[in-house]
Amino acid sequence: MCLGRAACRFPFLQRRRFLCYTKKGYPEKRSIYDALSLGFGAQLRENAALRQSFFSLAEQIFGISFAEWHRGGYWQQSYLPYALVEGEEVVANVSVNTMEFLRFGERKRYVQLGTVMTAPEHRGKGLARSLMEAVLDDWGRTCDGVYL
């Protein structure tokens, strides 16, 4: 499934060109107009410029550094950022962290949302809301619960 399906619903992307990445990280270009692209998990993890931009935005917004976490090998496949990218800059993000728990002896799959952030100069455009809608659309029916 390509995230472009969800991205096409976003009002702010309907007249823009973006590069969509599948969950396996393979690009699928979709031309609409210009500016923002939707990046996904492995693409951010493997692309040094995008990864650094993600780290910088998290540092700016939350005052936390993801660099040590990444260097320590903790960025695994279960951590999936949904990021809007302008050029090589992450401007908004909502991350998914998939987790499995035993609850009353039953295995349950939950999705934790985190690193919800928008660059100050891009606030008020509905970017985080649109990313959240895409995340809930992609994960809301495939897990036992979603929490922030």
C-alpha cells in the first residue's frame, strides 16, 4: 500500500507534486503541483540528510536528541515516522511505534503515536492533523488500540 493514497486526500497536497514512499521504502512518484513530499519510516532512517533534518526538528521542538538513539541501533522497523518533507527538510511528523503486549493472557498489538511535531513556520496549515488522519487510517483497524 502506498501512502500516496492517503496523501492525495490531504487538502494542502491536492495541487502539489510529491514523492511517495511505500512501507518498504521504494519510491513511487506522483506529480500534482509542487513542494511537499510524504516520507516514510525506512526512507528517513536510511537517508542521512532527511534523518538529520528529523533529528534537528525534534531538537528544536522538544529539546531532545535522537542521534544517540539512532547510533545505538534503537531505530528499528517498529518505529515508523510519517513525515512531510520540503526539499531535504522535515517540516511535520507523526511517528508510529508498533508494540505487542500480553493483556489478560491475550497477545495484543498497539500503536503508540509520538514525535508529533511541526516546524514553527509551517504551523496552522493542518499538516500534523493530516498526518494523524493518515496514521489512523492506516493503523486504526489493524491493531487493538492506539495511544499517544
